Amino acid sequence: MTNPSTNIDTVLASFEDRWSPRILTRVNDYDVRLAKVEGTFVWHSHPDTDELFIVLDGSLDIHLRQSGTESVVHLGRHDVFVVPRGIEHCPESSDGAAVMLLEPTGTLSTGDYEGDIPDHITSTAGLPA
């Protein structure tokens, strides 16, 4: 039995929420998620998994902190970047972006972050599209 095909543009057009990933599909034990982002997320890490970012449209900066050093990775349309497990990071997009993420099913978008979630972040987990 095969799964039905899913169109990325159709899923992206189905919601406006920012920082509220939708599950596009699943492959093995991973979610392929789509999100619209704008503004600054929260500093967090994922101690047990890498996180794959693919920019579909717009631009995204991923701020990284490791061993007291900060850096920024600038991503444009169709750029790909993997944040290694355990690296503290904070995605940000001043003009907005559409991104695809690949993470193990059940991974919280906010990872190990324990503070209050800012109002502009709609959800912390992937939701069915």
C-alpha cells in the first residue's frame, strides 16, 4: 500500500501561524515538517538529535552557541543546514521564511528550552497538516 502524494505549496497555503510546524509526511521514524517563520525563536538545543533545516522561500539566520562562542549561519532559498545534536541555536527571520525540517517524530521544536514561550510562537510540536 502506498501513501497519497502531498503538495508542499498546498500545505503551506493551508495555514498562516508562525513557528507552528505542520507534519508534511513521515519517513521511518522522522517527521518532515513545514513551518512559516518570522521574528526570533528561542535559544534551545536538541541533546539527542541533529536538526535539518531547508529554506524553501525567504531567508533564515541560525544563531549558534558552542563553548562560549557565537556564530550565525545565513540561509537563503534552497539552502540546507544541519544543526548538530547538543548545539544551542536560535533561528531568526526578520522578513519571514518557509522552511522544511527533518526531526525524529515527537521532537519538540523548542528542544530543551524551559522558559516562557513568546506570544509569536504558536506551537512547540509538529501538528498534522
